[in-house]
Amino acid sequence: RRVEVDARALRATIAERLSHTKSAEKDWLWLATSAPTQQSAQGADDAYERLSKRRLTKAQRLERASSFAQQGLVAKTERELAELERAPGPSPSPEQLVTTRAWAHYHSRIDYPKASELFKKAAQMSKAERPRMLFYAARALSRTHQDEQAIDAYEELARAYPGSGYAEEARFLIARLNYGLGRW
């Protein structure tokens, strides 16, 4: 993946210098949306917008924000979400924005309480993703050593969604946390 990113960045730079604008635009756009966390892709969004005279769309900004969130880069995620508000195109759902922020905090491994709070908020917004969001809200609590609260959250999830895979994993983690607390 890194080799492809480096190659596309080099190709975009060469194409731009040779005035092959369309080719450079395509590579800068790919770098900006598909590999924004890679070193060679730094500034690809600005290069694309400068060459194409078009702004990245809301969907493309959300894709970038999600990539930063998966790497735990909270500040960059927030920057992209701020840019998203000014970008053209249809707006993503509020749930998508909250979920992206939740993943950024979760993967940063710095602010699990904030991640838990955001996952709970996302769970309230989405019926389809509710079990998953509740699971990660509890998981974030567990990672801050709030085991009692995590057990309660896992139990609530297992009761509310007994047939989901997240409920099964929650039951396992309840036992594991109890074992860690000395409750054989």
C-alpha cells in the first residue's frame, strides 16, 4: 500500500510539472480520499483543489475524516469534519458525524470516556447500528478500568439484543471482567 501511495504521489507531481492536469488531478484525488494518512499524501487535498478548481465534496471529506479516525488522529478528524461543513454536496447524517468522532477518540487510546459518550449518542441515533455502538461504548468504559459500568453496559446490551453477535461477545467480556475483579 505504501509503495502504491508513494508511486501515485510521484506520478501526480510529475504529471503536474508536465502540465498533464487531468492525470495529476486523478492521482491527487485518489491520494486525498484513499490514503490521506500516508506521508506521501500530505497536502493531496489542497493539490487536487488547486488543480481542479473544485472543492472536495462532503462525502470525500467524510471519507478522509474516517481514515483519520481509524488512525486515532482526533485533531485531523475534527479538521476534516470542519472542512466538511463548507464542502459542496449532500450532508452526511448526524449519526455518521458522531460515529466518526467516536472512532477517532476510541482509536486515539487517550480519551475513552469521550469515545464511550459519543458511541452512546450514536446508538441513540441509529437503530441499525445500535448494538455495535452500545458494544463499543461499553468497551471504551472497560478500557478506562470502569469495569463495573462496563459490565452493566454489556449486560444491558445482552438483554436488549440477545441474538446479535455483539451480545455474545458482551457475555464473554462480562465473564472476563468478573474474573479480573476476582468474582470466580
